[in-house]
Amino acid sequence: MPTLEWMPDRMRAPIDAAVAAVGSALGEGLIAVCLIGAAARPDRDLRANPELLIVAEQLTAETLRTLAKGLVQPLKAGLQIRTLTRAELRGSVDVHALEIAQWRDEHVLLAGRDPFAELDIAAGHLRHEIERALRTLGHRLRNRLLWCLATEQLRLDALLRESLERLSEVAHHSLRLLGQPLPADEGAVIEAFLRWAGTESECVLALRARLLAEASAVDPIGELAALTAATEAATAKVDSIAV
């Protein structure tokens, strides 16, 4: 099993305990245990609780009861768990194309075999889910911007950080869908995506740098407005992709 050396002990210990418990509970019915989400990459923000994806042949009520007994302490420690059968994973590549593509591209296999190796995510399904994600993000940002302008709410870092993370994921999969080179640096991915979308990236990249430095915001509403505008421009451009 990978050592996950980039994670603090308080996060790594529940993961180790959970992997052992899942292996014991599922036996030969275990397909894979994968670390997904922000914790799967050493360069990501580790403030969120780590998340495991468990893929099994079957997940009956009795199996879940057995799993639950072994996961009591890891769950109390804040570990997040998702469960899927192999059939459910295969059957979700259309309606959950973006989420599965994200898992495929950013996961750490902790036990079993790679559950994504045989999956085929159609370009049309991925484009549709990218547009859905962008529209959802854009609507949320615009609605929050309206609320902030009316109430002068200035504590926006949690929203901005989460939204920027989502935009980064969409940028990665959009560039991959388009067959464009994927920069190794996350900021460069966002910059390349927004350049392709025909919109300025300077304000968004400045926001990302501030959040990484954990510096205080000078103009949080201005940052929110810039991120909203960039997301809306990207949405319009993605809507024009023909696959």
C-alpha cells in the first residue's frame, strides 16, 4: 500500500485502519479501495477530510453491516466513505462522466486493482457533464455575488476556494477533451483553459495565489465577480464544443 507520506498522521491512521477493515469485510469481493479527492495529491489543500472510494462486487445489507463494524473509528475520525459496486461504476460513465473522469485521473490505489482501467468515458458524455458543472458553478457564484452586493458580506474564502477547485477540475478535463497539452502546474491548467475560453485569467490566478498564501482579501467581492465572469465565459465556450 502507498505510504501517503504527504499526509499527517491524524489523517493517515484512519485510512490505514479503514483499508484493513474493508479488506477483512469484503475478502474476495473487494475490487478496489482508492483515495480520491483533494487528499489524493500531495500539492492539494489538505484541510478537507480524506475520502475513500470502495468498489466491490456486491454491497448487500449484510455486507454493509459488516463493513460498518470495521469502520466505526475511521468514520468517527472524519474519514469520508463512498461505496459502489463494479456494475454501478460501469453503468455511471454516462451520467457521472465528469466525476468518474476526475477519480480516474486523480486517485491513489490503496488495495485491490485499478477499477478505472477498463472504463470508457464517451467524449459526448464528458462534454455534457463539463457544461453542467460549469453552469451549476456559474449560477451559484452569480447568486452569491448578488447576495454579497446586497448584504456586503465579505467572508468569502471558503466559497472562493471550493469554487476555484471546481474550476480547476473542469479546466483539466476540458483541455484533455480538446486534446490540448495538460500543464503539470494547476495554475497553468487554469490559465490555459481560460485563454482557450477567450477570457482573462489574471484576476483568477491572483485569487489562487492569495488563497495558497492564506493571505487576507483586499476586495473579496471583486474576486468573486472576476471568478463569476470567468466561469460564465468558459461556460459559453464549452457550449460550442462539437464532439
